[in-house]
Amino acid sequence: MSTHLLAQDNPGIADNDVLDSFEIPFGTWIEQAVNWTTLNLTWLLDAIAWPFEFLLSNLVDNFLLQIPWVVLVGLMFAIAWLVRNLTVATATAIGLTVCGLLGEQYWEETARTIGLILVAVIVCVIIGIPVGILAGRIDSVWQVVRPTLDAMQVIHAFVYLLPFVYFWGVGRVAATMATMVFALPPLIRLTNLGIRQVPEDVVEAARAYGAPERRVLTDVQLPLARPAIMTGVNQTLLLAFSMLGIAAILGAGGLGSLLFRALGQQDVSLAAASGLAFFILAVILDRISQTDGSGSNLLSRITTAWRARSNPEVLLDNPDFNPEAERVEEEQPAFGEGRIAELSSNERTAITVAIAGGVVMVVSVFLTWANDAGLMTGYSRRDDADLAGQSFSGLAAEGGSWFAYMVALLGLMVIAAGATVWSGWQGGGRWLAPDGALFAGIGGLIAALGYLLIPTNAAASGYSDGIGVYVAIVGGLVATVGALLWVLRAPYSPRRPLKPKVVTGPIVIAGVGVALALISMFSSWILDERGDTIITPELQAEIDELRAQADAGEIEPAVAASEIQIIRARAQAADSIVIDGASSDGPQLGLWSLVLAVGGLAAAAVCAGAAGLDDRRQWLGGIVAMGLGVGVTMFSIGWVGSLARAGDPNYFSGVGAMIGGVAGVMLYVAGSSIVAGFERSKVYRDLPALEPDPAETTAATSVAVPDPV
């Protein structure tokens, strides 16, 4: 017995239990160090946290969360326009508007996410660029900084969370610190590399002319290192965004917290809406922070940035991060500098017609669109089924609503395109051109026709269309005809020769759009749950029992959440009224979307060269495909927006409307793949006449004299 006990108390070297006899108390050491730090260095911890608390309090709490959402959208629009261009600014405004229309909760978290990213990036810039400059100019600093950066990039992202939780607790300050530490190394490395890559002869020349070191840095090294520094800033932003989901574990707030909550509760609706807002915001901030256009998508850019964490120098050779990598000066033609072709009188006439149509489209919104009942709200709001003696303009929820808004927006686009080209301004971008005017005119015409094609709900039997919708159709038709004449007369040509064969890309993309439109037609466009309560007392009892079992530990919380979601889904499927996109009881916009999508596929085939390899024909086919795609998207936006604006509780637009909108986007992309390569032709001056060489002239005009001998 004693021998057996002795063997247990003294395990052999090959026994795993022997490890407990030689246990190194590393965790205890760290705990003692943390406890001593929190007790004796509180002032230091507070000093480190103060900049983050100051920025988060003033930038996020007292500014971004306090200003109206329209003001923030306007500010981001202005910043994007100043930093990039009008196209990026417009996309920024549209994307943020979509985030706001998801609901107040999502908008608040979107604004908070913008603040968290800005704070992290601002602190990274304040620390990273000066440290990178010192490392680039002083070798001893780089020798110290480099192993530190290596350690920061080797440690897993989850490990970053531990010290910040211990010293600063759970909250947004600790989360922002962890995000900053994770995203900081690439900025320091690329700033150091940018400074060191400045040609030494340029630096020595500046010093030889008597420039002090401060001027050498600010006037020579920093300007030449700017591409590398901006690449570092962009990669820092991407890595900061990739940390938001992890930072949500620390209570950072923002859209990451919504995603984290949706995952825990298995809430599909919350996950989808917050994921969409997260994606839109990531694309917006990425595009704003780029120094030039990029052909890659956000996912590939984040993946590339993540893989290059420990070696960000490779990004300087990647055109998606450093446009200077592929920017080569274009050789000027030997026959002189070209100038943009001037407007002809025929073009000016066509532009005038298009602008007049755009003006009519805008004016139509202020006219009557509905009489005696609401058209869309006749479906979504029972009180609007009988509004005898009342009339409503395109601005009213009971009138044109979002269909009218889209007509006005596209009319303004036609006007802006005509005014931009007429004035000779070259900064309008792709949309403010004759092709932009044409697909906007087509889209506006289809939006107005879509409103007219929606059947009147049986409950709103007294409804009649107002004059405004017919004026909108006339305006859209005039704008389309004017823009079409403009396109036919405008001297546009591809920047590079088109491929001398039928390309499959536009056809395949448009084919996907047709398939989506078909799915949209058979999917729900209306989800009516206004009847009896979906969750009956019996079902609620089942849900309560599942929650009680989860609280008691009898089943896993995730299993309980999944079962609850199944109960709710079954109840909604059993008691909801679902109307598809082709049913006569609904708007039938799914059916018309399919018709337009088929037309878009035919136009995309022309764009691809199936009707002949003629540049102008392919250009026109692409524009028509884009216009039909815009029209299909207007169906979706008009229906979804109108029902979201005014409707009874538990009355929703269906998923078919969303799928139809995606189908329209696919048609637009199919056409734009060719149209984007066209630009206004240039006119070049003639070569000067060459004067003959006198020697050659003499030789050519000399006459042979016979030898007298």
C-alpha cells in the first residue's frame, strides 16, 4: 500500500503527471504584474486612454451621433468629392442613405462605426507617420522599431484583446486600442519604405542648394513618398475594418456589435440588415481612401491587405493599392496635341430636346398623380383605400411617392448631363454624358410607366390616375428621344479598339439578370401579416418553454434559439398572405421586370457584337441595356420605398422586389462593360507642310549636259 502511494506522489519522468511537479507559474507572474500596474500606475493608464476617450466622446458621441443623418450624408458626400470625384461622392451618398433607410438603429450604429474607424485611423496616422519618418531617416530607430512591428504582426488578433481588457476593461476604448495596434504596423513600414526609396541624388541636390533638413523632409522626401504613405493609410483602414467584428467582443459598439448579437441570437433579419450596412460602409470608406480608381472588389483588397500584413512593401507594386505602379506617361501624337471635338448644331438641338424632357419630368412630380385613393398605399394602408374627393401629388405618400422621386432624380440627371457637356466641363464623369442622359431618360420613362401599370387594389375601387403620371411619361419619352438623337450625333469612339469578335461577358451577365428576373416574378412582392396575431398564445408558450429549458441548462442556448426561429418561421408561413410578382392581386411588377430583362438581354447581345462588330452599334446596345436595367431597378426601388414610407404594421414588400432590383443591376453592368470604354473623340491639328530640302531640289532639277568631247 505504501509503495503504491509513493508511486503516486512521485510520478516517473515518462508520466504526464510529472509536469505538475515542475509547473512554471507564468500566469501568476503576469497576474501579479497586472495587479501592481493597475494599483500603482493608474495615472499612466489614464493618460494612455485619454486621447481615445477624448476623440470618442467628441467625435462620436457629441458630433456624429448628434447631427441629423442628412447632414452626415452631405458631409461624406463633400469629403468624397474633394478627395476623389463626383462618381465616388454620389455612390457614397446613395450607400449611406441605404444604411439609414434600414432603420434608425442601423443608422446610429453606422454613424458609430464611422467614428470608431476614424478614431483608430487618426491615432494610427498621428503615431505611424512620424515613427515611420524617424525610422526612414535614422537607421538606429528602424533597428528598434522593426522587431517591434514583427512581434505586433506575428501575434494573433485575439491576443491583442487580453492586455487591453486587463488594463482598461471591456468597452470601446480598449476595443479601439486593439484595433489601432493591429492596423498600425503597415503604415509605419510603408512610411519608412517611402522615405528610404526617395532617390539619394535628389536629396543630396536639395542639401547642396542649402535646404535645411526640415525643407528636405517636407519639400522633397514626403512628396516623393506620398504614394507609399497613402497606400499605408488605405491598408490601415482596411485592417481596422477587418477588426471591427473582433472588437465587438470587447463592447466596441457599431455594426460589428449588431453582427455579433445576430450570430448569438441566430437572428437572420438582424444579420442580413447589419451585414448589408457593414459591407456598404466598408466599400465607401475604402473607395474614399484610395488615391485613384481600382478595378478590384473590397473582399479581394481586404484579403490582399491581410496577407501583406508582415510585408506591406509588396503592395507598392500592386496597382490596386498604388496607382503610380502602372501610371506611365502617354506619348503625345507626333501630329500635335488633340482637343475635344466641339458640339455641332445638330448636337445642341438634341441636347435642348433632352433637357426639355428632363424639365418636364421634374415638373410632373409637383402635379397630381392620384385621385380619391392611394395606389401603392391602397395595398399597404387600409385607410387609403377610400379617400374620396382628395388628390395627391407625386411627392405625397398616397401619390407618386418613390416612383415619382425616381422620375425626378433621373430627369435631373438628364438636365445635368446636357448642361455639363454644353458648358464644356470635362469633370462630369461617365454619367454626365450623352450615354448617361439616354439611360437616365429610358429609366425615368420606365419608372413612370411602372406606376401606370400597377393594378388598382380591389379595395381602392375609386382610384384614378392623375395628370402628373402622364406628364412624366411624356417628359421621359421626350428626354429619351432627345438623348437618342444626341447619342447618334455625338462623335464618340472607344478609347481602345474593341475586340474583333463576339464577347460573351455582357451576354452572360445579362443572362443572369434574366434568370434573377424570372425568380423575382415567382417570388413574393407582398407579405401581408395584418390578420390575426402571428404568435398565438400556444406558440408563445412553446417559445417560453424553450427559453426556460435553455436557462436551466437542459438544452444549449443556440439550439433553443434555432427552435424558436423555426417556430416563428412556420407561424409566418401559415398565417401570412404572400403575393408574387405576377399575381393579379399584386403590382405585377415582377412580370414586367422579366419582360424588360429579356429586352435587356437582347440589347446586351447587340452590345457584345452579336448583331455586327460595329463600334457605334455596340455602344448604343450597351446604353439601351443600361437603361432597361435602370428601369427594372426603379420598379424595385419604387415599390419597396413606397411601401416602407407608408404602410400598416405587419405589411411588407417581399424578397422578390429585392431580387428584381439585383436583376436590374446585372443588366446595367452588362451594358456598362462596353459603354465605359467610350469617350468623346479628339480632333488633331494637321501636320505642317514640309519644305523641300534645297540640296535635294537642286539635284532633282539639275539637267545633264553632254560632254563636248
